[in-house]
Amino acid sequence: MAEGQTEGAMDALYTIIVECEGGTYISQVNAKDERQALLKWCQTFPLEDKVPQNVKPLVHEVYTELTEYDDEITALNGLVSAWCADQLFNDKHTGINIIKTAP
């Protein structure tokens, strides 16, 4: 078994696409499901060099919604392995798309 993996479900590759503050940010993470993918994104996204300082607080907002308020991740109608999470950030709608890219 690979380092960091546990028995049971294998991690899949997820692509996270975020539109925020006039920019589009694309990241990839390995996770067991879409919720875990978004939580893992919260850990890795702020570390990426390309992320402007004014966008990094979005991570705290998303993490809080997922962990404290059990916010929903919505499956996209008519699509397979694609979800979205909406977030209000700086009084603006922020779209977060989660796509299971590889099993």
C-alpha cells in the first residue's frame, strides 16, 4: 500500500475550479470523495504561489461552511462526477466546481 493510504476506498483525482475576485484558479487534489477533496483543497490552495493575497481568505470561509455549518456540495444536474459549492465572499458570489477527474 502506498504511503499515506489506508485500507478501503482508494483516493481519486479531483479538479477544483474556483472563480473569485476576477480570477479563475484551478487545482488538483487526491481524495476519497468530493467533500474531502474540497477540504483538502482548503489545506493546499493557500500555499500555491499563483494565489493573490486577497483571495486566500476565501479558504477560511469555505472551510468554516463545510465544517461548522455542514454546508452542502451540490451534484450538477445532467453531469457525472461533477459538483458545485457556492460561497459568498466579499459580498460577491464565488463559484467552486469540483470534478472527479480520475478514479
